[in-house]
Amino acid sequence: MQIRFVEKGGFHVCGYSIETSLEENQIMTVLYNDYFNTEKAALIDNVAKNKAAGYYGLMWYLEGQKRYRYLLGKEVVNLSVIPARAEVKEIPATLYAVATFEKGYDAVKAWTNFFFEEIPEAGFAPNYEHGFFFEYYPDGVNGKYELWTPVVRADV
């Protein structure tokens, strides 16, 4: 796995979320089905910064690191036209470790290896204070994907 480091400015992601855990990870299929089989995808496309841009699978922890919320959505800039029941999260600027995975590569395995092995081996640690970790699907949710983790130098 190759890691690259990217300084990314702050941005906003708008979409719909679900609460889950690693043990209940299969529940995200419900979120994806609901998003793409109802009007939700079109509603988010209507407010997206770029309709052709990829999707974000944004995660933030609840109850320590046992449970988390997963939001499926797109980047937005106009916060005054958010669809009903959609959520918007402001993602602060930071340094990210980024790795790309081919379509079909197990996301749980990818996150585990990336988070607990590759990032520390590169001399960094996940920045839990930042609060947001995400998958980015540049070509749609059925294509390759990137993992983005906010990081700090391990010796800091």
C-alpha cells in the first residue's frame, strides 16, 4: 500500500447518516440502498459543489471508539439550501494520510491495515482530535476508493 500525505483545506459534506459499529457494519447497506433507491441522491446532487464529483463516506466516533456515525454524501458550498433531514458536517483543514484501493477490496481490512499498521510505520498517528475520517469514491460508490485519515507526527 502506498500512502501519500495531503494538506486539505476545510470543506462541508452533506448527506444522510446512520449509527453503527464494526459488529453491525452490514447496516450500511441499508443506508446505501436508501440513498440510491429514493430521492436522496438527487436531493444531494442538487446542492453538491459539483454533481459529477465523487461521494464521501464520512465517519466520526460516538461513545469512545465503540460506535460511530457514517454519512454518505457529497461536498457542498451553499449551506442555505440543505435538503430536509440531511446533515451537514464541517470538516476542518488538516494533514491527511491517503491510500487508494481497487474496487472490491474489503473496506474493513483496508481501514484496519491503513490505520493500525501503515500510518504508524510512516511515522504518523491518527489525529483523533480532528474527529472525521472518510472514504472518498471519486468514480462512484462501486469503483475504486480512497481512505483519508487526519494525522499528526507520532513524535509530537
